[in-house]
Amino acid sequence: MDKLSRSAVQRVKLEINTSYNHIANYSVENPSSIVVTRIQETEVRCILKKIVLLKHLRISPDFDDLFNQVTSDLLNVSKYLICDDSRAYALTLRSVLENMIRIIMEKVSSSDHVTINLLNDFNQACRPTLTDINWSFIMKVYNESSTIIHFHSNKSTIDSFVVDCFPLDVKNNGYIKHISDADARQWRHLFRILEELLCEKYKEEVMGSYSRKVALLKYLTFKESYSILQK
């Protein structure tokens, strides 16, 4: 590891630690008495790494707005994990998914709606990197979040809709859906797939963005993505 790469990695690690400490302080000082679990801490730290990764990427100025939306959404994913807001967590995952699909499919605006046709085109365009198993997981996330978005259509009264949007956390009544440990890791599985596809699609641009900081790139990416970049 050369001196520049080593310095970049140390600087980013410090930035991530400082950022996480702010989140930890928020949980301590928040009047809701939020307690950050070890799993939540692990996932939030990983999210912060992905935010740094995306902010250093230089794919095309056309995609700057979309990348900004993805990084903002990832930060909100960490917030909803800490705050245990399963509804907002699912909706934000869908936003991350849609904007990453737009980037990979070269749709430069968030106004380009992600339709079933675009999803099918995405599935075909990303083969063979996108496997059947990973495609099924993407559709699972997409469909679950879609159900949350459109669930009000099944509510017969306004009060039943409002109650579901603003659930009471009453002990042992099973009324509120918390984020399980498995769901807390769901963002990681989703982003691992999307990161691989992004690196496959824009391999030269990603490597160019980190041309003098390869060690930093290795630190910020999942090992599967880094392997794609090294081919």
C-alpha cells in the first residue's frame, strides 16, 4: 500500500468513526431512549462506507443528482435502522433500489419511472452478473415496499389508515412491527448486489475515480465488487 492510499484509508476511517460517534450520541441524548444494538452499529458503519464510496465516484455529471439521492437515502436508511422505523426503512430501500437501477440503465433523471418493463430490461441487461437468486431478492424487496406504499387502498376507513401509519408501541400487543435483525441486514444484501452491477457496468469509471487510491477502493467495496474490478 503506497503512502497516498494508506493516508486516504486512515482519513476515511477517521471520518466514519467521527460520523458514527455523532449517531451514537444522538441515540444517547434522544428522549425516546433509543438503544443501538451491535447489529445496528455494524450495519450503520457499513452504510457510512458506502456513502463515502459513492461520493468519490465520478461516472458522469449526468448522474450527479441520482448519486446524491442515493447517498441521502442511505443516510436515512441508517437513521430508520437506529429509530426502528420499519415502514420508512422499507420505503427508503425502494428509493435506493430505483435510483441505482436508473444509474445502471443510464436513465439520468429520477422522473424516469421504474416500471415493470424497465425492471425486466434491467434483469436482462445485467445478466450473467445478476443471478436468478439475486433477481428474486431484488423483486422481493421491491414488492414488499410496494405493498407498504399502496397498503392504504385496502383500508376501508381513514382511521384504520392513520393507525397503521402511526402505530403505538404498546408492550406485548404485537401492534408495531419492529425491524428484525434479518431485516436490518436486508439493505446490505440489496446493496451488495447493486454495487456488483454498478462495478460491472462502469468498471473503467470506478477504477478511474480511485486510480491513485486503490487501497481505499478495496476498503470501501464489498469483496465481490472488488473482484469484478480486478478482472
